[in-house]
Amino acid sequence: MNRILIVGAGHAGGSAAALLHQYGHTGPITLIGDEPYWPYQRPPLSKAWLKGEAGEDELQLRPPSFYEEREIAVRRSASIVAIDREAKTVRLASGEQVPYDSLILATGARARLLPIPGATLGGVLALRTAADAEALKARLGPGRRLLVVGGGYIGLEAAASARALGAQVTVVEREPRLLARVAGEALSGFFHAYHVQRGVRFVLGASVAALEGEDGQVRAALLDHGERLPCDVALIGVGAIPNQELAQAAGLPCQDGVIVDGHARTADPAIYAIGDVTRRPLPLYGRDFRLESVPSALEQAKQAAASLTRRPPPAPEVPWFWSDQYDLKLQIAGLPFDVDRLVVRGDPSSIRFAVFHLNGQVIQAVEAVNAPAEFMGGRLLIGARKPVMIEKLADPTVSMKEVAA
């Protein structure tokens, strides 16, 4: 009998438990999470949940009855403080020891904090959990002033949702453009203009030096060039740090994430790791990388579940991501490694276009705005590693099926 213990009850952990049962595992499965919620989706937190369009039931991956009917034990509000690899047990904060035969670490990542004065004031928030989203939602509304620190996807999604709720929004980004770490200039320029048209103010090339408060609540941000920005709430969106401390303390190799192989296995054959906490192989690109995305978490949940039930592993996937802002649906496939040319297909002013990143004639990544055909076609071509005809790729009147050379 293989007792499987999953630490972390988020998207990765909850999916792994369901897949193990689906793949025929018959031994005990225990899922332990430190939040009070049943396993839930995180992407809606900055969108539907924040705008009040989704409640806790809509957020859940599966209803509680799903786990009960399959005899998957879900322990909520329980924190793991140590792993004993030799004894094959984990220790809870309560002191309880929980045994395992196989362990899956799905501990995710946490928001990076700003090491500046005022960072602990009331109203200075991150957006990683349902509790974070609820705290932010309670502080937004007509006339409220939201300061977003960081011009990445989370910050921009929150800005769009806050504008929908009537709040005033200012985004401060230390780089000279938005999405500097994750998108090309064409895409970042488009999103910048689109947000400005909807009333968002941007301060680029600047950092927040301090947050100022009154009666314990944030009231303003002081920028490094001296400007003072009044605010009622500050959202910090400057990246995430993998929750690898448990693995590190147990002696597992880590490097900005727990290092795993293509089956989600760590250096210990009894321990797997999945989701945002891992540094994983990307066979298409010949390197290891830490991905923060739901599709990556699901892919690794499949890898771990397949390995533990001795099924064939899933085929290597093309990484993909998405972001919803206003009436824009951004879909990204692939990663822009080793790129030497860009091709824009379509007209950004039409609010339907795609940016292709290529190495020679091979597509490495595509960023598609309201362009599902380009996303799907690009994703297939990335996976096939097929060279394309550049002239056809640039011509939106030519179907994606016809662009392969």
C-alpha cells in the first residue's frame, strides 16, 4: 500500500489528488493545506473574485463532496514545519507526525515583499490568496485610490478590475516599460496605451522608496525621485518567491525552486514536487526554468500522478499562460528564449493581433490578443518545431494552417 501525502492544497496539489484517483491509485491520499479553504483556483482572484462576479463555490476546483466520495482526506488550516526523509514523516505545527510512503510537495510561491519603510502598514497588500483578494476587494470602490507597485500581469489585472469598480489607479514600475520581464515591447506598449485610455496612470522608471501612513494605515507612497502619491490601498506585485524552505531544510537540491526531473521527482525517489515551487526541465528549450502558471502546475500534477501509478508520462507540453484585462484576452504560448526576430500579425489598433517570437524560421513563442487562432496555431507550431514562411506568418489573410514552410 502506497500512502501518498500531498503538502499544499492549491491548484497543483488538488489536481494531483484528483489525478491519482483517476489514474487508479487505491492507497490512502491525504492533502494538507495551510489555508481554511478547499482547493481553489487562483487566477480569478485578480479578476472575477475581485469584481464580485464569483464567490467561494465558483472558485473551488471541485466541490467538497468530490474528495469525500473518493476518500481523499483533506486537512485544511494545517501547516507543515518539517520533513523527516529517513522516517518518512512530516511534522505539523501542532507537533503531530504524519507518515507517508510517497510525498508530493505543492507548496507554491509567496509574494515578494518590498524592504522599505512602511511596508507593514495596514492596507499594504499582496494578491496570492483568497484572503488577500478579499482584503483588497473590501478597500476598493468609487473614488478609492489604489497604488499598484509593479507593472506585471497581476498588477495590470488588478488595475483593470479596480477601474471596473470605480477606483482611481496609479501603477509604479521601476523598468522603463510595463511587462518588461515577461513580454516584448510591442505587447507592453499596447497594454500601456489601453490602460491609459481607461484612466490608469503610470509612473515608469521609478521605485517606491517608502510608504507613509496615518493611524497605522497607508496614505501615500514616496517615490525615489521625490514624487508623493496619495493612496488608500497599496498592492505590491513585484514577483514571487518559491516556498522551498521545507525542501531545503530536508536537504533536497534547490535553485530558485525545488529541482525536479521530467517526472516531477526530486533527488529523493520518495519525494515529488509540482507547481510554482519547482525548477523543472523544459525539453523544447533545452533548459530548466521555474514557471508560475496553472497549465505548468497541471502538467506536473500529471507527471507525478503518472509516475506514481506507473502510467506512461504525458508528452512534453508547450508552456502557456493567459491574462484577462478589460475586454482583452491575452493568450501566450511558448517562451521567448534565443529569439532573433519578431513578427506582428494583424493590427494592434483593431484589438486583435499576435506577436510571434522566432529563432530563424522556428516560432519560440506567441503573444495573442483576442486572437485564438493565432494562439492555437502558434502553440502547435512551437510544439512541432516546424519552420514557417515569414511572409505568410505576417499576413493575417493567410490561415495559420498555411504558414508552415
